[in-house]
Amino acid sequence: MTANPTLVKWLLPMLFAVCANPALSAPDRLRIDGIYRSEVQTNADGVDYLSLLRFAPDGRVFLTHVSMPARQEKVCEWFRPELAAPHWGSGAGYRLDAQRLIFRTESLNATTLFDGMVDADVLKMQLTVPTKQDLSYPLLFRFAPCP
């Protein structure tokens, strides 16, 4: 049986694009072509904000918080690994085993431990801030692509 040359000519580029495109990644993979945005949270002063995660191609991870409203275009413009700021939480790497994701970020103000699951474009995380109270809470992050 021989392959249809027209079908091969059409199918091979499509297969390559799917395999090479991080936007079309497997459900247990982290995406590096955008940011993960948390649900809206409210701080003690009544200010609404988002927590943002960004994974760099070299394995680093970054955490920051932004007040609402947080426009996607603006966030993507300045929340890039090459523009890392001292107030961002950052980690040297993360561990991803099957769908389980574990990492920690450190900033000038806090260390945050993340432990959770990757489910398609959603991170279901348990965050722990090791303090005297050992603050721990669940937080859902949804992927949003950056142009």
C-alpha cells in the first residue's frame, strides 16, 4: 500500500504544526505562550486583584499580582520573563509529574508554595504561605494567551 502524495503533502505540515505549537499542547503540559490568571480576589482593603503566573521556556516561573481591571494586552506587555522585577515572586523551576505541578516562588515579601494539578488550560492549585499561621488556600488559574 502506498501513501497518497496529495494527502501526505497536506497532512505532514498539519501534524508538524500541532506537535510544535505550545498552544495546542497536551492536557498535562504547561503553556509558555501566555499567562495563567487567577480568579478575582479581594484583599483586606477591599481592592480586587488577580494573581498571575508565567512560565518561561527555561523552566523558571514568575508570580505577580495586579489590581482590577487588568487588561490582557497590558499584562502581556510587561509581565514577561525578560522584564523580571524585584517585587515579582520567582522560582528557579517547577516539577511536573503527569498532571501534578509543584513549585515555589520567593519575593521580597513572601515565599509561596504551590501544589496542584494541570488540567488542560487550568491550574488547580493549593497555595501555602509559610508563616506563623501557615496560610493555605485553593486558587484556580486559567490560561490566557499573549500575542
